[in-house]
Amino acid sequence: MAIRFGILSTFPPTQCGLATFSSALATHLIEAGADVSVVRLVDSMQPTLPLVSHQLVTDAPDEARAAAAALNACDVALVQHEYGIYGGPDGADVVDVLARVRVPVVTVLHTVLAHPTPHQHEVLARVVAASSMTVTMTEAGRRRLIDGWGVDPASVTVIAHGARDNRMLGDVRTPPRASPTVLTWGLLGEGKGIEWALEAMAGLTDLRPRPTYRIVGQTHPKVLERSGEVYRRRLERLVDRLGLGRMVQLDDRYLDVLTLQRIVAAADVVLLPYDSPDQVTSGVLTEAVVAGRPVVSTAFPHAVELLSGGAGILVPRRDPAAIRSALRRVITEPGLAASMAAASRQLAPGLLWSAVAERYVDLAAELLRARTLSVA
């Protein structure tokens, strides 16, 4: 009999990383033979959608009981955790939901802070305590959870962030372009480090042909609600001040999957200039590696794990000179981009959503077997 997963998360058409993650995982769980029901986090009630069995309205009273009941109708609850998506201080309202869930709970941590506030530490501790198994997407996240929260190592496992199979597009040989393309994509907001990337690009104006830097993605909806387009306008002013108008393309569209895959596949190098050292998971990084694109990235934990074997170059945070040097190497050094692409191809099979979904099915089956034995 197919395992029925109840996914608690944001979900499309919400535009955020967790919604994208959950949608892709749900699709591939179904392809793997599982059933899926979604408890969707929303700010207000939305029209009914396929797969969505219940809507959990954040910050609304008495929501926990109904959300838990929807999850209890499934075999396993698959909870996506990020502090900012649940109601209450530091997303504490999710604890009330979990306290009422009676089926095995697998909680997927999208953030494990190196230096949480006391209340953030308490919330995550309670979430983990209510979970049958906790999933991190990197070894760095697992170590951080074990060391910082004293979690039993046997109750934490690593399952990679998935990516769509973009390998064929990435392997297609395209005609020579007028200029090499550097790409950064994803929802825009403070902490993306794009200002440092722009300063780095200003030091590559001597290259012939000059490279093009594409910055693709709309401003994150939460950022837009809070502060509008302040960050994007600041970047536009910096482009003007540095005289990069002909080298930089700021594209504020939220792109469909196929269009974005084509843009990624056409890039000569993907640049992740992120500011935060806390980012233990990056879907953008995973997508770039699966597509076989050379990557230049700041040394956040996920990048260190994926790129240290040769798939990319790691640079310090907020260091335009280091970014500039790495980009120059990838663009001009014979054979380097090809060797990075070869290293990426070795990593890609284990990062595909199909492989990731199978890991979740196997984990759920183990938990259900253990529960059956415990009551036998």
C-alpha cells in the first residue's frame, strides 16, 4: 500500500523557497508511488488547490487542532521548518501543531543557525523533540544541530536538497556567444551579496569580450511587503555609479521552470556571493551543480560541502577582489570550466529530485516499520 505523506509547508502559488521545495518534493514523491496531502501555510484563506487538504492561516487562533487533524489523516507528517513561515515569535506556533500530531513526524530543517537567540534555540529544540526524525540537507547542518542542541545523532539524518534534471540542457553545446555570461538567480533581498559581485564585475572591464552579469529574480514577497524595492534600487544606483550599464542585466521576473532551466544552462559561470555564513542549504547551488555549471561561491557550509571536490571555487564573504579573481580564472583559464563541469556531473545523480524522493519514501517506511514493531 502506498505511503501517504502529509506535507506541512508553504506551497505554490506562494513564491518562496520552501514552497518551491515542497512542490517539487510532492511531485516526485507521487512519481515514486506515494500519496501526498498538503497542509498549506497561508496568511489568509485562498482558493482550493489540488493536493491541498487544509489551509493553516498563520497567526489565526485555534488553527493548530485542525491542521494536526489533517496531518493525522496521513501515515507520516513531513514538516518543513523555517522560523519565518509559522506564526508566533520565531515561528513558535508550529510547536502547538506538532504537539497534536499522532503519526510519525519527519521535520526538514531549512535553517540551522550557528548563533540562535535563546528563544530561537528553544523553539527549534521543541520542534526536534516532537519529531520522530529530523532531516538536515547538509552534514554541516547535522553537526550544527548535534553540537548546538545536544540532539541524539541517531535521530538526525542527511537528505540532500533536490534539483530538477537539467543535465541534458547543460550539456548542449551552444554557438559561441558575444560575451561570457555570469549568472546569479533567486528571490532578491538583503544578504544576497550582489553589491560585492557588482564591484567585482567592475574589475573585469579589461576582458575582451566583456562578460555579462545577469541577475535574475523578483524581490522576495516578504521583503517587498516590508521594504519595497529598496535593495533593487540600491543595486541599480551602484550599477550606474560603477559604469556597468552595458555589462549588467537586472531581470525582475519570476520565471517558469523551463525558462529558468534554459537560463541556467546557458550560463558560463554561476555566482553565489551570499553574505550569510549561516546558510546551510541552497537550492540555487544544487540546481547549478546538477546543470553542470561552474560555480563561484562564498564559503557558506553547503557550498563548502558541494564544491570542495572541484565543482567550484570558494571565496570569502564580502570580498570583491576574491570574487573578481575567481571569475577571471573560470572565464579565461583553459580547461578550468570543463574540469569543474566534470566534477559536477559526478555529484548530480544523488541530487536529482527522483533520488531525494526515494530517500524520503525509504525513511518513512523505516519509521512505520519501527512503529508497528513497537506496538506488536
